[in-house]
Amino acid sequence: MHVDCDFTSLESIRGAAAKVLSIVGNGGLDVICLNAGINGGKGDTKDGYDVVMQVNHIAQMLLIAELNPALEKAAAQRGEARVVFHSSMARMVVCMPKILKEVYKQKDETVKTIPACALVKAPRTWPEDVQMLSKDDVVGTYGLSKACNFCMWSALHDKLIGKPREAR
């Protein structure tokens, strides 16, 4: 069955998720494969987010949140459900080494993580030291969006296994 979904519209994502939930019903959803992405784009979506950041990260986060009840049903019935993330090596170009230090709780005063302004609605102001990340190119917002997905994967993994990273 085909369900249309426009990742530049949060309303479309919610609508598509509602259709998927009605289709799978009590059977649950075994797999979500997150493969949407754009490499370039300028401007903001009608929701007010950077178009690359919304399509590549925010929309995917929302889709997981909306479809989580169906994933939980499948896992309860069949012992597992999966979320498959697709990413890019561009995540390494931007700030991934710094993000990894934060994720793994390495103590380093110079560590910086994803600038909060990357995930806010327009108008956004980029701090002086990371303004190069705001460019609409592979080295900028695209790589940053893929780094965000890595962080989302890591946080979701920790939540689902029920253990904070420090406890492992």
C-alpha cells in the first residue's frame, strides 16, 4: 500500500502517520526505514524550519514519534521492531568528532555540539564560531542534519534498551 508524505510539511507527516496507523491497526509496524533526504536546498519550509534540516532530520524524528505506538505493538507481538537510519559520511565533515565526545561523555572543555539554532524556526542566528555550518551545502546544513540523525539514533537506542550510556 502506498501512503504519500511530504517531508517539507509537518502536517503531511502527521497525516501520513495517521494513515499508516490505520492501515497496520492492531498488527503493529515491523520496520520504519528512514531514507528521505535532500543534499541542497535554500530557505525555510512553511513550518519555519530550514528545508534541509526539516527534511533530513526534524521530519524523520516526527515520523518516529507518530509511529512509535505501532512499533511498540509489533515488538510486543513478535519480539522486535526496527528503525533503520540512512546517513551520510557528510556527518563526519561537520562536527561529528565533537558530537561523539559529547555522546560518549568525554571530558573536554573545547567540545561543541550541534548548535541549538540549527533546530529552531526562522529567523535563526548562528553563533560566530559556527556560521560556516549555516551554508546550504554538503559541508553545512546537510552534514549537520546527518549528524543530528546520528544523535537521534544514539538517543533512541539508549531509550529502547532502557540503559543510559554511562551504565553500560
